Amino acid sequence: MNLTLLLVVVAATVTFLVWALVDLATRLLQAWRERFTRETDFHLRELFLFVDPARLYALNLALTLLGAGTVWLLTGSVVVALALAIALALSPSLVFRWLRVRRIEQLERQLPDALQMLAGTARAGLSLPAAIRQVSTELTPPLQQELLLVQHEQRLGVALDDALENLARRIPAQPVKLMVSAMRIANETGGSLAETLERTAGTLRSQHAMELKIRALTAQGKLQAWVVGLLPVFLLWVLARMEPEAMSLLWTTQLGWGVLGAVIVMELIGVLLIRRIVAIDI
């Protein structure tokens, strides 16, 4: 009787724990889905990409489960599988960040030519809103999309200065702020819009050329940062192959974990210092 009662209690406890874990996992998954779709929708609209966030969530979830399950079956390590699952789950935000940086760089390359075209249309006698409408038909994305959005805001009743200010907020880049400031000042003060835009275009073209030159000169330093960061990993792999018994102390003892932690911290500090040195802002 006592054994039967004990088995019933154990079974009930296990059932309750399983139910609690399933409920917790369901709630966490639902919260992650809401956050993922909300942030993905914002990033997609920011990049002018018209994709259903729910489909991207389903694709990301499937890839995460498939990748983690495959790694777990191949390696038998739950830790590696969990690390890969976390990396795959966070990968969309990194991809969106990379796409946003690439989009801003491409837009900055378009700005000098676009300002030169705006100066030409303004010299022909067109107002600034009319010049923007004329130039936006001849440009390519992403600058064309941003100028079309400025025109759309104007048709909805937004003032030109506010629409340009919204453009500067959407694209937090110094060349865009310089362009918006020049256009707003010339439009408000009634000065020579064409000359202002031409000077701004020349300034941005010179700044872009200087950035490319600095990027080329600092490429070696950035490569050294990658070498410094990856060389210890390569050496650990080589030594683990050559002396597996001696290197196993790094993975199985507390002293080895401390050494690995110190190495990782020092390597990160070295890489960050090198990248800080070669990061020149003009």
C-alpha cells in the first residue's frame, strides 16, 4: 500500500513538473515570437523589404531546431548544440544590422551625385520640392526610396523641413545630416540653393574619398586584429591534436578553465585596442 501510494505521488510529481516545463517553454516561445516578429517587422520596413515576419520566424525556428539537432546527433554534446541554437536564434538581428550598414554605405555613395543633380535642377529654376521630385525619378535605391518617402510625407501634409528631419532620423549618418542641414538652411533663408547644394556635394565627395583612403591604409591593422584573435584558437587546436593528454587539463580542471578565461579576456582586449586604434573618424 505504501509502495503504491509512493508511486502515485512520484508519478503525480513528474506529471506536474513536465506540465510546468511545457507551460514555461510555451510561454517563452510565445514571448520570443512576439518580440521576433515586432523587431523583424521594424527592420524590414526600415530596409524597405516587404516580407511577412511570421514566415521569417517559422524559417528561423526551423533552422535553429534543425541545426541544433544535427550538431547534437553528430557530436553528442548538448552544450555545443545549445550554443549553436542560441547563435542561430540571434543571427537574424546580426543579418539585419549588416544589411542596414551596407544600405547606409550605399546611400552615402549616392549622396554627392544626387546633390549635384539637385543643384542642376535648382539652377534651372525649380523649387526644392520640385527638384526632389525630379531627381528621385532618376536615382536608384536606397536613396530613391528615401526621397520618395519624403514626398509621400509631404503629400500627407508634413512640412518639408519636418520630412527632411525625419530623413535624418531614419538614417543616422553624418553625410545625411549635412545634406539635410544644407537643404533646410537654403530653403529657409532664401539663399542660392544651387550653390549650397554644389558645395555640399563637393564636401561629401572629398569626405568619401578621404574615408576610402583611410580604409585602405588601415586595412593591414584590421587584418592584424583578426590574426591576433584567431591565432590562439588555431594554436589550441594544433596543440590539442599533438598533445591531447596534456591539453585535456585545460578542459577538465578549474585551473585550466581559469587560464582559458584569462586568455579569452586578454585576446578580446587586444583585438578591441587594435580596432580602436585603426578606427579613425573624420
